[in-house]
Amino acid sequence: MRPFALNYVRPVQNLEVATPFTYDSLLQLNVLQDGHLAAHDYVLLRELGATTSIAGSKTHFDD
């Protein structure tokens, strides 16, 4: 028997996305190319909505 939900599942598309920040494991925060904290860049936060880290849970945000 095939579960009902599988009739509507679409394959996940892997999108190539370049983020303007990287994860700093010592600070445990996302930092910009110039070394400033990504969470302090309000323009970036407005564009992306948040600076979630790929190193941890997707539910935690840098703040």
C-alpha cells in the first residue's frame, strides 16, 4: 500500500546558493567576509530573514 502523501511529493531541488557569510566555529556565529557578525548586518537580515547556521539546528538563529 502506498501512503497517500507520496502521491503529492516532489523531489527536492538542490539549489546553488552563495551566502555572504561563513560559520566561525570559535565564535559559534556566522561572520561576514570582513569579520563582522552577520547578525549585526540589518540589510542582510532583511534580505535573508535570518542567518541560520548550517552547522547546527535550523531552528536556532544567530542573535
